[in-house]
Amino acid sequence: MALFGAHVSASGGITKTFLRAREIGAEVFQFFLRSPRVWKWKGVNEETKKIFMEKLKEFNAPVVVHAPYLLNLASPKEDLRKKSIEVFLEELRFCDEVGIHYYNFHPGTATGIDEEEGLKKVIKSLEEIFSQYSPKFTTVLLENTAGEKGDIGKNISELGRIIKCFDGVKLGICLDTCHAFAYGYEINTERGFGEFKREIEKTVGFESIKAIHANDSKVPLGARKDRHEHIGRGYIGFEGFRNLLKDEYFSTLPYYLETPKEGNMDIVNLKILRKIYSE
């Protein structure tokens, strides 16, 4: 059974995320542990951690922590790559300790080097991470990217190359619908969606797809830009989400909105997804 939710703010403390999720009628939710554009994190005290764990147990549905945007495991700048590893480990350890289901991250950007070299640096970085800490509960999710210059993980094959290097580690994929479409996957037609599914089946297997970032696209197919739009108002349209929500496998996953935060649009977008699912 599909579950529907959104990214919510953790402003004022991570325990407030549950209330914000309930306010929009979310069955699942995603949040940042720190501001996504800063390195520093003040951490969480033991009392807050205890309350969060109690609320998480009561919530009883998959919660995602999204890694900061600053992380770049593909960077040729060693200081940036090492800092990214340090923050990744800090957040992954916390997620695993408190029982958060998924830790989601963008693989990285190859800046000043070719993409093959960037891909190797992502693999090297993850090797360093998992040699220091292998999560017992939290599954690490690689998010597909839109294919902007230097993007690593822009297609299923690239993500598969990374995942196959880590047998026995809790790794999966969070499929961002906007990124997939912007890269060139025509998920809004029967033919294109069928081809997309066949690539998944041949490379990583359906079981590797653990979650969906449900976003329409402000840019047309193959434009290779990351521009999210409200459900049904972009180039993917209702048909793309209908393909996903009517599919035998994709209809069993949790869906997390990352659409623009405008008025009550999270509530509107969730209503649309549920309507498509129930048709």
C-alpha cells in the first residue's frame, strides 16, 4: 500500500516534525537534521533524542532524513570530500541510533573532473564511510539526479554501479520523479514508463527502489535541470503519477513531496496523489 507525505521543516527542533506532518495529513515525512546549506550542527540532546524516539515509534511509518546539499562525495577537492564524509557519518550514526528508516543523499557532482572519475570518487567515499560505520537499521538511499553538468547518479545504471560495490550494506534508491523526467526518462507515457521499468529490472532490480520523491517538473523531458513543480502542473502531468501509482511495485512505496512550499499546496498535492491512487 502506498503511503503519502512530504518534506517538513525541523525548525525549532526535530520533535516538531511530527506535528507538522500531522497538520498536512502526511502518513510519512522527510526532514533535514540541520540547515541544508550549512556544515555546523549543534546536535540533539539526550532528552530531545528520547522524545523523538518515542514519537517515531508511535508514528510507525517510514521517515527520511535528507543529507545537506553541501555534501559532495564526488569532489576532487580533498578537503570538501573529507568534510562531506564527516557530516555523512555524523548524520548516519544519529539516524541509525534513533531508528530513522532512511538516510537520503545526492551522490555528488564531478566539478573539474570527468564524470567517470567522479563516480569512482563517490564509490571511494562510501567505502571510507562504511569501513567506519555500517548501519544496522537505517537504509542509505542514493537519489537519482537530473543530469545537470557533472551530476553523478543521473541514471539507473550509474546508481547500480555504486550499489553493486557494497554487498551486504543497507543501500537502496530514492527515485525522484522530476529528476528522472528531466534526465530523459519518459515516465508519463506507457511506452516510456515500460522502458524505464525494464532498465530498473535489468540493472538494480525493483527491490532496490525504496522510496519516491513525488515532484512534477517545470522543465520538459530531457532538459536536465532540477526544477520541481506541483503535481499535475508540470510536464510530467497526472499521467506520469498515474503510471507509478497503478504499478504493481511502485504502488507499494512511500511517496514524499518536495514541491514548492506555497500556501496549503502540500495538502492539495497530497489530495491529488491520493485521488490518483484510489481511482
